[in-house]
Amino acid sequence: MKHNRANLTTEKRNRKSRNIDSLPTLEIVNVINSQDMLVVPAVRKERRTIAAAVDMITQRLRNGGRLFYVVQALAAGLVFWMPRNVRQPMV
């Protein structure tokens, strides 16, 4: 299944932080904080989709699946995974 990611806002450059590396420290914090303020309404809008995804992931974990959590942060890709011996039975 192919997805067109061109319209995803998470995949676009944020013009508000374009020159963040040249700003004074307080301005960097202000830029980050202003973007953080957008998270709550975005999560509220997608809460049903998020809940459905959590339910689907939970079921797959119960059936022996694994969870791979991949994050792109500060231009460095980080990958976290949960090995089988760390998982606990879901109640």
C-alpha cells in the first residue's frame, strides 16, 4: 500500500523554525513553545483515530507481535523497540 506523504504537515519544513539555530536562546524556547501549543488541539481532533490505533496495537501485542517506535528528532533518526523478553501480559 502506497501513501502520498506530500500533504502531511509533519513531513514539511516549518518556516517558523527555519532559522532556529541562529536565534538567541530565549527565542528558540519561544519557537518550540509556540509549536508545542498546537499539539493539544491536534490530538483532540484525532483522538478517535489514536484510540483505534492503540486498540489495534494492543491486540497485536497480545498475539505475540512487537512494537517498533521510530522517531525523527533533531535531524537524527532514533529507533526504539520492545524486545519479547521485556513485554508483560496485557490485562
